[in-house]
Amino acid sequence: MVPVLAQADPGPAAPGLNVYLPLVLLFVLAAGFAVFSVLLGPLVGPKRYNRAKFEAYECGIEPSPQPLVGGGRMPVAYYITAMLFILFDIEMVFLYPFAVNANALGVFGLVEIVLFIVTVGFAYAYVWRRGGLDWN
């Protein structure tokens, strides 16, 4: 006869990683949907290729033919505008936390944000004076 050892009761189960199971399942579902959509698109989508679909498109302006040798000039107004948008968009990203927490920052925060706005204002005035905002 073999004696049966009494097993200790582990008590209530610790939450562990079981609380993250719905989140992991959501990520798996999202990744599966993304992969399914990417793989299914070319299979069921229309396949009407023509020369115009393979040409460059720049905001409705007909692309000019580029010489094969020597590069050629490329208009950069769109790219400069995009970079300026990113610059001032990042400024807003820095201003929102200040606006939310302005009372807690006090005078020091006010001085810092004024210096930040003045610095960005100088950059804006420089771009404006150099003609970076003109579309002619």
C-alpha cells in the first residue's frame, strides 16, 4: 500500500498572464485580418494595367519627362511644403501638453513655452521671407 501524500491547496489562482489573453487574441485577429486583406487584394481585384498607372503622380501635375543622362531639375516645392507641415505639426505636439498642464508648470513653464514659440516664429518668418510659402 502506497501512502497518499496530501497536496497543499494553492489557494486562489493568481491573475498571471490570463488577463492579457483577450489583448493577445485581438492582436492575432488584427494581424490575421491585415495579412488576409493584403493577400486577397491582388487575387480578387481588377487587373487592368496601362501605361498611366505606372507613371509618377505629383498632385495632378503631369510629370515632365526626365532625361536619361544628367538627372534634370526636379521641383521640390511639394517636399518643402510637406517638411514645413511636419515642422509646425511637431510644434503643436509640444504645445498640447503645455496647454493641459499649464497651471502646474507655473512661470517657468510659461517662460519656456514663450521661448519655444519665439524660436518657431523666427523659423516661420525666415521661411516666409525666403519665399518658401509662395506657390508661384
